[in-house]
Amino acid sequence: MEVYPPPQNRSYMDVQLLKKIIWEVTGNEKLEIQKHSKLYDDLGLCSFDMMVIIGLLEDKYKKSVDIKCFSNDLTVEGLLNSIH
């Protein structure tokens, strides 16, 4: 697995990095992922997928995901904004 640089701000590049992680977890590189895509409804992710994605994000960014913050916005952007 690739190691990604830590996020400095929520940019286009962060969305691209998260896309790679989601594609890696789902095995579906044809998923159309946008900043405002809903992780469960639009992308069809399940709870297990989310735990794997969160674990990969925490490992790659060496940061933690604030689950309480994330639970308020279950989108790609919401997940990126919950990394602290």
C-alpha cells in the first residue's frame, strides 16, 4: 500500500487520496466519488468498509478520525474534515 502525505488543508488532493483508499477497500475503481458523495447512500459502503477506511486513513495520515465529528457529516468531505 502507498503511504500518503499528511493533509495540510482540505484540498482537491485530499479528495484524490481518499478516492484511492475507497477504491482500494471496495475493489471498484469505477465508483464516481465527489467531495459531497454520501459514503453509505451514494457509494454503498457498509460499516465494515468504513472501519477499514478509517483505519487506513489513521495509519496513512498518522492522525485520528473524530468519529463524533464525522457522524454529523457522512460525506467524503465530512470524513476528511474529521481528521485531527
